[in-house]
Amino acid sequence: MAFALPLPSLPKRYQPAAIWALYILGLCPGLWYFYLAATGGLGFNPVKDFEHLLGIWALRFLCLGLIVTPLRDLFNINLIAYRRALGLLAFYYVLAHFAVYLTLDRGLIFSSIIGDILKRPYIMLGMAGLAMLIPLALTSNRWSIRRLGSRWNTLHKLAYSVLIVAVLHFVLARKSLTLEPIFYITLAVVLLGYRLIRPTIMARRRAQRAANVSRTTS
């Protein structure tokens, strides 16, 4: 049974402005870290720190995008209008994370990149996550939704696979199970677990609504 929260909904005419505000605010951390890296504000190894922080924000936005559906299903908090922006922000941060790795970290030296991949297999997991995010980003528009129909939903379930490889990439990169990796592992388990039980929950809610309608009409 869903819990209805008395939250005011934003009028639809204000939603485009709110979505653009989300994009602007969402990109601010990356711009701020770029400024710190360029001005020596990220410490001893600014390139690695910058790369790491971009990856963390990619994981955060990916998780936020996947939380939208459970919030709507369980608590009647409808943020669906902002899910695409959250997903695209995750993609932008992954892309920036990868670009920093290729250019600033490895200097676009192919032999160095290959050697690093062989020594650190978690980098391949990150590349797999980026590869899966590309079709999701390219089809995050209304034209693609109309064109693909039901296949669009099937394609965008890849987001859960992206979450798995992203969390594995993050945990293996950290090389230790501190509080932060444990938090993201737990969150991923909860989100993936909810995805598995969601059909049952939604079927019960439909049955309950049908029973309520039947009682009111009888």
C-alpha cells in the first residue's frame, strides 16, 4: 500500500524552468572541481582527485535517477519529469570522468591505457558502463520514446546493469570496504531488489484499486 505524502506539486508550466535549473545545479559540482583542480585546490594529486570526484557524482546521479520510480510507487512523490535530466547528468559525469582519465591521467598514450586496463580490470567495468549509457542518453528524448514504443522501456532497463558495473567499478577502485562503498552497495541492492518485487507490488495495488472501485459502485 502506498503512503500519500501531502507534498505540493509544481505546476506544469514551471517544470521546464525547474528542469533547466536541475541541469545547471547538477553541473555546478563538476565546474567547481575543475576550478579547484586548475588552481591547485585539490591537493597533492589533482588529476586523480578530479577524476574520482567526477565518478562519484556520476554514481550519485545514476542512483537518484533510479530512485524516482520507487518514490512514485511507494510514496506518491512524482518526480518523473526530472528523471531524464538526472540520467543525462549521470551520463555527462561519466563522460567527463572517462575523458579526464584518457587525457589528463593517461595523456592519450594508447600503450599506457592498455597497460592500465590489464593491471586494473575495474577500468573495463567503467568502460562497459559508459558503453551501456550511450544508447540510453541518445534515446532520452520524446522522438525516441514514440519511435521505439515498448522497446524503449526494455532498452532503458539497462540502467540497472549500469548501476551494477558502476558500483563494482567504484568499490574495486577504492580497494577497501569503507563506509562510502558500503553505502552504495546497500543502495544498489535495495534498488535492484525493488526492481525484482515491483511487478508484485504494482499488481497488488491494481487489485486494491479495482476492489475499491467495486465497493464504491456496489
